[in-house]
Amino acid sequence: MDSKILKSLQRGLVIPACPLALTANRKLDERRQRGLFRYYLAAGVGGLAVGVHTTQFAIRDPKIGLFEPVLALAIEELERAEQISGAQLIRVAGVCGRTRQAAAEAAFVRRAGYHAALLSLGALRADSDALLLDHCRQIARIIPLFGFYLQPAVGGRNLPYSFWRSFVEIENVVAIKIAPFNRYQTLEVIRAVAESGRRDIALYTGNDDNILIDLLSPFGFDAEGKLLQRRIVGGLLGQWAVWTKKAVLLLKQCHQMHRNGGTIPARFMRLAGQITDANSAIFDAANGFRGCVAGIHEILRRQGLLAGIWCLDQKETLSQGQRAQIDRVCAAYPHLNDDSFVRQNLDKWLR
């Protein structure tokens, strides 16, 4: 990985997990897909994550055939943004499946210009930890790894401290997205990285239910009388696929507070709860996250970025009562949205 990209990743970035823009007949809406990418890049993100859960894993179905086209569109928009700004942006691609499929995907995304693979282990849920680690090592020989602790509710599995302690010994691991939605398991990943001595692995929150607390917390562990400290420096999040301009501002404020070394103002603790409350509605926590992708789409539809909330699976839609909950949080926390930013630029992004 390019040293500038690696240093940027280690400083901490906003990386939205990009949704899929579809027409009413569930075909790729290229105009709105490009518009989404342009929105994120104009908001000031440090890169994009494409082909991940939020992009819908079904894009890999040969009958649908959207995996390569959508990832190629993202590269085009990233290169366009880099030419305009001169900044380098990180390109993260989701890679999943058993080893043969994952290796083929990793080889494709590397050729396509992606810097790292966000490696899902959902297809190996029944395998031993030893087999999982061998799988990770094989993919790491192809492309740098963005490790991924995915919550079981959406296809992940519980991974013990011992797994992560061995995982961080893989040389080509550059970052880990911690997304078990569980504090005990979150701490195990951070402790594994801290105790390994690897200062080059960047920690990113994927805990959409605890974003701000993750970013504000100084984590410390005692190891034989020595204090080992680590910090979660950024986020690769589905929640940051909406209201992204405000997410960029939020991360800047968190970085500034850490640099100042001061206390965390009470208003940020209140804000942490508000963000989690908003996420509970958007991600459909009340119904086991069944409507999480549709909930993201609903926010983007209200802003005009998407034409509808359609997903590839016709059964994947808002849960009963979810729209009312989204109404509630939108009314309760107007300071979380970036509606005015979108209104000012929407026509330009959708050209």
C-alpha cells in the first residue's frame, strides 16, 4: 500500500459503506450511483468502501452481475475527485465467500485499483478459527487486509481474543473494522492489537450503535505493569452513508479533542446518545436490523439522492413501524442531518 495512503488511514478517516442505487425495476441506476459517490466525496470523506454489506452482497450473483460494474464506477469517481482536489483517497472493496471466491474477488479488486479488502468471514461461520486464519493469510498474499468483526445478527460470528491475537500477526493487515455491536468483543480486538505491539494497524469503528463513544474513548490495558494505549481513529460505517457531511465534521472534532488532551464536554456525551438513537431507527434495531439497508435508502430518498428504497431482494424493505421511527429521529435531531448541503449540490451531483 502506498505510504501516503497508509499514513492517512492511520490518522483516521470517514469511510462510508456505500449503498447501491437501483431503479424501480431493480436495475443499476448509474446516474444516482455516481451521484451518491459524488456526494460522499464532496462531503470530505477520506475514501469509499464498496461491495460491502450496505452495497448488498447479492451484487455478486452472476444473474445480477453488478459487482464489477459498481466497483468500476466507484474507481472512476474516486479518480475524478483526486484529479480535482489533488488528495489521495483510500479505496476499500468488500471481499467475501470461501477462499476460492474470496481470492478471485481480491485479485479483481486489486487489478481494479483498490488499496485494501474488507474481508467478510460470513461464509466460513462453521469453520474453525485455524481455518479462518489460514483463509485470511491466503487473501493477505493478494491484497492488504482491512479486518472485519461483523456482528452475528447480519451474518458474522463470534471471534475470540485468541483469533484476533493471531490475526494481527498477519503482516499485510493494515486496519480492522470493529463491528460486533458488543463492548466486550470490541475491547478484545483493541487489546489484541495493543498487546501485539503493532502500531501500524489502524482501528476503525463499525459499531454503528456506539460511534461517538468509540471515537472519543482512550483505551488502555495493563500488561505486566506497562500501560498499552490505543485509539479508534476513524469509522467505516453504514451510518456514515447518510448525513455524511456532519460525520466528517464529527470526526474532525474528535481528533481535535484527542490532540488537546482535555476532558470531553457533556454535550458530546448527549450527542453520542442521539446518534445511537437515530441509528436505532435507521438500522431497524427493534427488528433485528432487518430493515437496515432500506433505512439508509429511506434517508437518501428523502434527500433526493435516491429515487426509492428498492433493494435487490424484493423482501428487503422497511419493517413495520420503521418509517415512523425514522420520522421521529429526523424531527428530534435536525442538527444531525446535512439536508441543506445536499439541497445546494444535488443537481450538480446528478448531472
